[in-house]
Amino acid sequence: MYSLPLSKEDKQEILRKLKNSEFSNEEFEEILPLLPELGLRGQVIKVGDDQSPESQRVMDYMKLHMSLPEHYEKIPAQEIKAKGALLLDPAFKDKRKIMETIILLAHHGSLEALEILEKYYEEVEDDDLSFMTMLAIDECKAFLESDIMERPTTRITKI
């Protein structure tokens, strides 16, 4: 299908197809190793059954990315720690704000963010928030790994 090095046209085509979800499962398997070549870092979530409740939860998680603030990657560690403290506060019950904090921490990709997410995952009792936090931990690890290795890396989470 595609071969390395990717041409500019191939890169554009792959990115367009990814954005529009145009790849079949088989094609997607073939392009997974190419994602770092596209400069993409982060997480790929593979769901076994598109009709499962988990599939809907994954879609909800993906939609939540729209809530990320502009320039979220530049939020200082102190502010991330403050948001983490709020997340870990048992009195904090606003589910929408909790989910927005989880996705922000996932994308911050720092060791501080990862530690907060792991601690929250141990404490959370809500099934939806637990599932979302599990995805966020993997995504945070992908961003952290990319920063450490100084090159894009992609983690695959299978559901």
C-alpha cells in the first residue's frame, strides 16, 4: 500500500484518510507502523466490536478532545498539579469538568500528569470515569515517551 520513505502526497493522503476514518481495519493495521513517520504522536485505540458499549465510551473520549484549551501543551507544571489536586479532591463532583481535566492531563504528557492520572485511576469508582482514565493514562504515556525519545511515538490501546 505505502512504502518508506513516504512521499508528500502519500503523507497527505494518509492524514486525510485518518481524519475521515476511511481506512478499513486491514488497511489500518498496515499503516500503524507509519504513524510516527507522519509526525503523529499519541494513542491509537482499536476497538474489537464497533457496536459495543466500550466503542461508545471510546467515541465519547475522542469527542472530549474538542474541550482541550488552546496551547494546552504549554500549561506550566504548577497549573497541572493544581488541576490534579482538584481532580483528586473527593468534593469535586462536576463530571464534565472531571472529564475535561482527565483529557488535559492525558495531553500534557508530563510525569506529573501521569502520576495524577494513575492515582485518580486507583481511587475512581465511576465506571465511565475509570474507563476514560485508563485511556488517558495510555495517551499520557505516549506523549511522555515521545518527549523522552525526542521523536513521535504512537501507542496502541486495544479494547
